Amino acid sequence: LREMGRLDEALAEFSMRSENYPQDIIQQNARAEVLRELGKLEDAEIALSNIIKRFPLASSARAAHARILRDLGRFTDAIDEHKECIKQFPLSPWSYFGIAETYRKIGNLKEALKAYELFSTKFPRSAMSRNGKASVLVAMGDYPAALSILPRSLPASQSEWVAYHIIGMVHMRTRNLRKAEPMFEWGSTECPWVSQREYFKTALASLRIQQKRYEEV
């Protein structure tokens, strides 16, 4: 339900399961994540604070709480919480990724790149580090470096769809609209993940503006 974009139904399911299985942290975390996706950031922050109190060794909940602080605009608090989480849980990937994402969100691309590179060194098999690093390189205008680390095959997994979108953005930024257009069109209709499909639609709208096809926008 969540991946299909039916967030209200997903929230109802997770709320019921959280009540019925209070010792299952997976249900609790998932409910908080859906609250975040619905834009109910204060409710999500409260939910994650309660999870941390009940499950103090849950590194994923700590990192998710820091992300909520970031979404609330409390960037310094978010970075501090991620750093503390890394100290306590050095083998958990979530805050290594979270601190890189926070720097990227606030536009500190140099620090974001350093954080993604550290994340990649610690967890070399993670597609999140590859895509995050590539997105920063694109923002910095280093398109060859970004393309060099992205897969060039047709996407299947969610991380591959993210990479496919980044490649399309490189084509659009370099004014190669003939290559970017079919990628965004295909992603906006065929990507199985609703949240990612919206990124393709937004990119396609931006491309249509450049083509002066305003009614389609």
C-alpha cells in the first residue's frame, strides 16, 4: 500500500499492527515513516522519540529521528544526532547515509561528497552511496564523474530507477533533450514505485518547459 502511494491506508494498517504487536519495532518504524511521507512531521517526530525510548539500541530509529529533524529544518540538530548515532553504532549504515543526505539537502556539496565517499568506503555494496554521490557530482557539474559510477543497463530495482533518473538529468542539463525525453517519459509511466515516478514526472515537466510545450506542462 505504501509503495503504491496509498498512504492513508498504509498508515491505518501500520497503526493497527503497532497496537497489536507493540514489541515489533518494524511496525513502529514503518508507521513513523508513513507519517513522515504524509507530511505529518511533528507526529512522526513524537512517534520516533517514543520508539527510541522503548528500543534504545535501535540505530535505524535514531537515524530516522535525525532525518525528521532535518525535514523540520533543524539541520544542526540532525547532523549532531547522526554523528552521535555513528559513535554509538559504527557498524550501522543509516546515519552515515543520513549525514550525507543532510549536507546535500542544505547545499553543502563539498561536505556531502566527503560524507558519501566515507559511506561508500564503509559500505561498498550500497547502491544508496553510489546514487547519492552521483547526485552531488551532477549538482557540482561534474557530469563525466557522475556517469562513470552509474549503471547503464535498463532499471529493475528501485535503486536502479533512481540511477536511471540521474542519468536522464545529466542529459537534460547538457541540453541533450533527445536522450532525456524518452527516459523521463518511460519513467513517468513505467516505474513501479510511485514516489520515484513523481520525480520522473517533474523532470519531464521541466523538459517540456525547455521545449516550450507549456500546455503539456
